[in-house]
Amino acid sequence: MKKIKLKLSDSLIFFLIGLLIGGALVYVYYQSSNSFKNQGDVDLNTAAAYLKFKEIRKSLTSSGIPEIYGKKLNLSFDKVQESIDIMVVFGPTYGQEGKKIILTDSDLERYKKIGASIACEYCCTVKTLTKEDGSAACGCAHSIMMRALAAYLIKEHPKEFTDKEILEELEKWKITFFPKQTLVKKLQELEKAGESGIKEILEEFPEFMPSMVGGC
């Protein structure tokens, strides 16, 4: 049997080469388009997560001078260490002699109840501000400041602040002292409740916040 030899013309060869090159270019373009699209999606997701992060942080953190007591005491959420230094002298347990606030009777009972309802756990790991008898549960500066503020509001503004409202003021300062921990806790609560976009926030942004503000 004779072998049949096929000879491709030059034009056909060039056509096939062009077809291969064209296909390769289309493939590269398609892959690049998908890559840019995916990158764009990532950028949009990150931007959306950042905006949500700012919104949540703003809703939690306080700034400026606290109402009612802030101006008289010269306290500001924007001047944390200065505010701590001002308040620690009033602390019922570790305050300065002659300035520490001494509470008795119903005022002391209010103080113990409030002190048992909140803690400075991110610094000294205790579970309450006060012990059962009302004495200090720890000696860190943040805790002293919070106890001093509670005692001050009970003594100087007994009708203007309920126990719940005093706790709310202490919580504001606690968030100011420990922005990262309190924000992460809130974000985890939102994620558990099914809030969308929280996972991305937890992965990206809390690391940029300080763990502690003011001396301990």
C-alpha cells in the first residue's frame, strides 16, 4: 500500500497558528477578567466591612465631656489618663486620705450592689469591682477610677442617677479603657445573633484598636 503524504499549504499553517494564538489570548483575557472581578468583589466587601466597623465602634464609644458630672470634675473621655488621675483620689478603699469618699447605710448598699454588677476583668481578671463587704476587689487604676466614680455619683447626685444609670456610666468608661476587648465582645454577640458582615470585621479591623488605654 502506498503511503499518502499530506502537505499543508503555508496559508493553512499560518491560519492554524493564528487560531491557537487567538484562543490563548481569549483564555488569558477571560482569566484576567475573572481575577479583576474577584479582586473588585474583595475590595467592595472590605470597604463595606470597614464602614460597618466604624458604625459599630461609634455606637459603642464615648467622646467629650460626660454630662452632669464631667465639667465639675474636669473629666473627658478623650483624656483617659488625666481623668483616671483626677478620680482615683476619691476611691473608697485606695483613695487619698481626706478626699476618699466614705459611704454608709443605704448609700453603701447601693455601692455594693453596683460594684457587684460590673468588673475590670480585662486588666486584673476579677469578676466584680467590689467584694461582698464593699471593699475593693483589686487595686488597678481603672478599677479604682470606676469605684470612685460610682461612689461620687451616689453621694453627689443621688437623685439624678439610678443604679442602672450609674452602671451605664461605668460601662462607658470601661469601653474607653478597653476598646479592643469590648468591641470584639460586641461583634461576637452580633455574629452569634446572625448579623451579616461581622465575620469580615472580626478578621480585619479590631487588631487596629488598642487593648488598653490609661495606666493599670
